[in-house]
Amino acid sequence: MAFESLTSRLQSVFQRLRGKGKLDEKEVTAALREVRLALLEADVNFRVVKDFAARVQERAIGQEVLQSLTPAQQVIKIVHQELTNLMGQTHSRIELAPKPPTVLMVVGLQGSGKTTTVVKLARYLQKQGRSPLLVAADIYRPAAIKQLTVLGEQISVPVFSMGQGTSPVDISRAAVRQAIAQGRDVVLIDTAGRLHIDEDLMQELEAIKAAVNPQEILLVVDAMTGQDAVQVAETFNARLSVAGVILTKLDGDTRGGAALSVRAVTGRPIKFIGVGEKLDALEQFHPERMASRVLGMGDMMTLIEKAESAFDAQQAREMEKKLRTNEFTLEDFLEQIKQMKKMGPLEEILGMIPGFNKMKQLKNLQVDEREMVKTEAMIKSMTVRERRDPGIIDGSRRRRIARGSGTRVQDVNRLLKQFEQTRKMIKQFVGKDKGKRRLPQMPF
């Protein structure tokens, strides 16, 4: 999970501060020394750490902390504010052209996930009501055009291609003309990458930029490469003046150094982050929310947004009605699992709940999504009647369900017990509700 090791270190530092009634300058300095080490171990750029620590220390040893009634909370607040400032303060949106089409040129090194990210971005814009056109301008990497075409078909977005015998500059020009003719309002150009930065690559990208005058140039970098990602961003920005950065594979980067360094080093904002392999696993980057995640404070706003996009409003109303009338069945249980899976990896979702990281350490909670898959398989192995009336599932039926789902009878027993406990809990909640409050729309 992103920032896992950094979050753990910082929480340990702040936990020690909470045990003190008042802080003196020596205690604040010692705590900030540990914060500095934690950031360096997270592969945050050295200059960034130095400047960040200086700003925090200047505020933290001032009167606002030393005389505060809750000095530990005040220190955490200052660190949160400075982390937010470090990553850009506010969310940076894509600037659309006043007259369509908006041309977005996506650049980056090979292996950074550039082509997949272009398609994810098209999917994101599609959800915003835009009509994108994907452009296959990478004529060098084997199967790059095929990859873009296949992924484009999965989200029903057309791909403009002229094959490998045409120059990327001509392809880009022709694509813009095609977009105008077809009424497409966004053009996404997937440019070529290299395994390393070279002069030929940069000259080609500069030629495409001059030919189509893109509204924005977006740089895709792999978060897991740490300081290399920051150096790549610095070089691309110097030559192309990129408008923003898209960090990929952030879900697999437990350190998070690139996310905390890019904005400070390049002066360019992070606009999106890739948080999974699915084509809708692209999130807008919000510095304040990310700072909260880093400090283990959760991210309820992103969690709410994910739930709103995953759960259908009509289905939610129907589910509430069933809960109120105690008609919740295993079929509904299965539907809730499917909806929850749309929100993304379970560990990431739980990590957005404030205090979850701390709770996980205390209880040694292991998040295993295979259990969810097993539950889904067991319910699908039941007959319609069994799903609607679990009370009829006797010993022989349990053995049949276990065989059909590749699980054990004990697993089936545990599922039925958990389901019955869930129903009882719902019944108690509804009984106390008395029609005065709405039931929360949460997956079970």
C-alpha cells in the first residue's frame, strides 16, 4: 500500500509526542530529526527534505506549539499543512482548450505504463462527458499500436493510426484533423518512449509539440523508481515544459518518495495517480488528501467519491428497502460484494478509513481479497432457492456447495454464520432506527 512504511514511521514519532503534556524545543527538534530520517528512507529528494524540515521546525518551535494546550496535535497539524504545500496545495485540473479539440500530448519513458495511462485518461475524460480520440504515435515499440487499439476497444474509444511507416509528426497532425471532422473534443497522443532519455527522443517530441501545439503535455512517470522518477520529470520539463505529471504504480510504492518530491523539484503539479491495473484505476491527485493518507489520517472524501461512482443510486434505494423489511438475502450479499470490488483493492479502500493503519497494527489484521473471491464462488454455487432462504441449506447441500466452489464445508459454514450475524445486526439497527434516520449505504 502507498506510503505504508513512511506512515508507520511518522505515526510512531507522533505517538511518542502525544504522551507528553508540554513540549520543549529539545523534544520538538528530536521528533523532527526522526521525521527527516523517515522522509529520507522513503526516498524523498534530499533537498526537498531539508527545506521541508526547516519550514516545519521554524513553525514547530514557535509560540504556537510550545504554548499550545495540545502541542502534539499542533505539530501534526503543521506537518500536515507543510506536506500539503509540498505537493501543491490544491488539485490541478486539465486545462481544456476554449475551442475544441483539446490536444493532450502524453510523454514518458518506456516501461512507465504510458500507453495504459493514456487509455485510463481517455476513460476518465469519457466519464466527464468528453468524446476522446486516441492517437497511436508510437511507431517504434513492437505492438504499441496493437496494444492501444485493443485497450481502446475495451472502453469504446476510437484509435487513430497510420501504421509504422509514417512519421509521428504527420500522424499527430492528421489525427487532429480527424478529430475536428468527427466532432471529437479531446485528442490524446500516445508518443514514443525510450528505455532512457536521448536526444532523438526529445527532438521528435519537440517536433510533435511544434506541429500540433498541444493544450497540455502530460508526463507519465513510474512512482516505484523513486528518485529516478524525479530526475526524469526534471529533464522532460526542461525540454518540453510539461503541464503536469501522472504518477503510475503508486499503489505498489510503499515509500512514496516520488509523490512527495516531484512538485517541489520541477514546479509542475501531479495531476493524476495510477492506483491499479484496471482501466478506471486513475485518480485525481489531491495534495491535502494525500497528506492525510501519509499521516495515517485516512481519506474519507476519496472513499465517498469511490462509493458514489461504484454504487448505483436506484440499487441503493432498493437495498435500503430490503434492509428495512428484513428481506436481505445471499443474492443481495453477492451484489454488495460485486459493487465493493468496483471501488478498487480492498486494502486501499480500508486504508482510506481514518485510523485504520493503526488498528491494523494493533490487531494484526490481514487483508486477503481471496476470501472475497471464495465467498463469491460459494454463493454462486448455491441454487436460487438456497440464496433466498439459507435456512434450507443442510449438511448435504453444504457439501455440494463446497465441491462446486472449490472450498471446504467449514468455509461454507463460516459464510452462513457471518451472513446470519449480519442479518441480526441489520435487524437490531433497523429496530432502533424508528424511521428517524436513513440507513447508511455501505457494502457488507
